[in-house]
Amino acid sequence: MPADFVAAVVVQLSRQYPRIVFHLEAADAGMTLRALEARNVDLAVAHINVPIAEERMRVDVLYHDSPMIVADTADGHRLVVPTVMGSAGD
């Protein structure tokens, strides 16, 4: 998750709610879900790829992204297959 996204959220919420206090932590998805379930945190922004008990938690998808494969083509790596520009995912 881009740090600038989290920073923008903190700035906006701080302006709306000047008395709010933030404690930010970086954790993996499993730790994040356990902290929410234990009520050790109030809110999480995370990349979750497991089912969530939505009857206990509200889930809002911020954006959908697609996994990508990135390879350095400068040296003509044997695993890189030439493609027509723009053909993937148009």
C-alpha cells in the first residue's frame, strides 16, 4: 500500500477531526485482522486476500488491482516473450 495514500488519509482526517490521535503500524494481513477482531485497533487499511466475517466488520474496497509480471528486457532474457504494445489488458 503506498505510503502517500495513508499519509493523505491521515492529513484529511486530521483536518476534519483535529482532536483525533493516530497510532500507525505496518503489519501483515493476518496480524491486522487479528488486531481488528480483538478490538486492539479501530481501523485498518490493508491488502486482504482471505475471507472476512462481514457480519462483524464493514469492508469497503478502495481499489481493485491486478497482479503484474515485470521483467527486464534490456538483455533479451530467455523468459521474456515479445508482445505487441498495449495488447495485455486492453
